[in-house]
Amino acid sequence: MIRFIPDDIVDGLLRPFAMALPDANIYAEIRTPDVRFALIVMLALIYLCIKAKNSKNKPDLMGRVLAYFCVTFVAWLMTSGNGRYYLPILVLAGPVCVALLWRLPLSMFLKGSALALVLVVQIWLIGTAQPLRAWALADWDSAPPFSMELPEAERTTATFLTLATPSYSIIAPSFPADSRWVNLSFLKGAEGESRENLQRLLRESIDIKTIYPNYFGLSDANGHPPKNVISNINHELSEHHLNIASEDKCRPVVARAFGPTFDVKFSHPVDTVRGAPGFWLCDTKFDPSVIAPPVPDVWPQAMMVSREIESKCSRFFKPGGGAPTAKVDLVYFDYPDSDMRLYVYRSGEVAYKYYNELNPVVLRKAGENSIRLDCTRIRRTFFQSLFGEN
């Protein structure tokens, strides 16, 4: 990816200029570069300097528009930062750019040339990002839109189960057309007719396979997932009387659409891994004797860690605002106000992740006692970076 501004500057005072980056996201799956906001900042400064020199000039419509733009921009960054809630202002960005340029003491030729240059740069940025031909980590360069390197042995009709949102069912065209697909994440706690229909489907299915993303490259030397991953998957499957016997029941399937082999930092079970992105395809058995284990308790140590983090960085981890969810080997706390998630593992590891980021940031490794937390280095909004941690 081409970057126009260094990361340390983008993460600081010039965060709004990140909209000009081809890899800047409003949503994680839609890249939306936009140079107009950087242009508005520069033109507004020039315009205000010109106005200041002429003390007779009273505040005009342009000044009120800029004030409105500034207030709404700061309010947006203070709250969600979500692009859909800023659409009315995004629509105004283009006309504001034109209006500011037209008010500068330049010739018509220079004004027209500047507008043409901005238009060309914006079109080039959009073409570089290819927002209409990309999904998450995948670029749709050729048909089929999501290519899978599926071995011939795997091209059999089956019932495929997914556990996540999104369901990754976009890979379905790579499999036999008469296969059936079920996203279990929407059937968690299902009762009545929905549960009966699912149980009937599973009982009648001769071949059941669970698909789980492996774009973090966590496979071992044989391509199998770690045992703790199988444990977590089985915890989700057991509610529906399903089970994966062991990690050797899972085979890696490469999805080249995710991109080439790459290094990824991940908090558990290793710090840095390398591998081809794709999925695990796991043979799954329906067994009525499999019963969902009781929901794990949130162990006291995890609560102590969350309180420590909240006391150190209350802006990003609101005291008492983290809703805990217990899994087999970890508890995670969601902080929707700041789009943060805190992970506390039984092994002692602690990490946090901004919702729109790919990788968690490790705060403490297993066996360590202290938590390395620098609130000034946490990914944050432009407004928060101006006024500090608290």
C-alpha cells in the first residue's frame, strides 16, 4: 500500500488526513480514500488568513459553513467515527472544496486547474484502492470473486457450518452447488422451530464439515490448528450436539484471494506467525450425546486485570463499562463506547484490540507479572489525541 503520511503522524494530530490513505477504512471491508478533507483544512487556513487581513470583512456564509463543518467533524470523531453517520457532511465536502477555491484571489485558469488536479488525484486514489472490487483482506482481481485452492478430494457434497459473522459463505461457489450452508452464529441459543429444523438437517446430513478462518497463519507444520483452537470451536459446536474429534480432522485450504503469505502478530499462542491465509476444513460429527458444557465463570483474576486497565486508561476502557464474555481459555471485555476489546487469557497473557484493527496488541505475555500499557500510544480518535488520555 502507498502511504502519504508516516504512521506516527497519522496516529497523532493529523489523524483526519488518514482519509487520504488508500488503505484507510470507514468499514474494515471497504477502503475509502478521500483527499477532500485534507484540502478543506489547507484551504480553510488560507481563507481565514485572507479574511483576517481585512478587518472590515464580517463573518460571511463561508465562515459559518466552515464553523459548522469543524463542529460536526469533531463531534463525529468524539462519538462513533463511523462513516454512515457522517454522510450528510461527506456529501458537502466536495462543494465546500469548490467554494473555498473559488474565494481565493487566483485567476480563473488557476482555479480551474486546481479543481481539475483535485479531481484527478481523488479518482486516482479510488482507482488505487479499488473499493468496488475488495472485501476485507481480499482483492477481487479475477473470477471467481473469491478463489479457493480446493483439492479434488474436498469437492464433495456436504453440509458446511460456519461460526462467524460474516459467515464467509462467499466461498460457497468453490464447493459443489448442491451443498448446504448453515451459519451457527445466528442460531446460538435457538429454540423451537429453528432448533428443530437445524437438528433435523444435521441428523440427515451424511457429511458435515466446519469451516474456520485461518488467515492468521496459526497452522502447525502439518497444517492442523492448535488444540486450543479446536477446544474453542468445539465449545461453540457442542450446543448443537456437534464435535470435531481432534486437530488432525482439520485440513488447511488456501484462499489466495486473501493475498500472499505474510507475517502477522497475534497474541495467542505465539507472537509472530507466518503462513498462507485461508481456512481450516474440519470433519464434524453429529452426536446427540454431546452436551454443551456450562458457561465458564469469569474468574476473579480476569476481573482484577480489567479493573487495573480501566484505572490506567479510563478514556478507552470505561470503568465498569466492559461486558465480560467467558470462553474456554480466556475472558474478553467489550468496550463499545471506544470500540475496544480487552483479552485476558488463563495462561496470563493480556491484550487489547481496536475493533477495526486486524491484530491485537500484547500488554503482557505468559509468565510476566507487569502489564505494559502506555495510554499515549493507544490507537485513538483525533479529538482524544489532542486532549490526552483523560
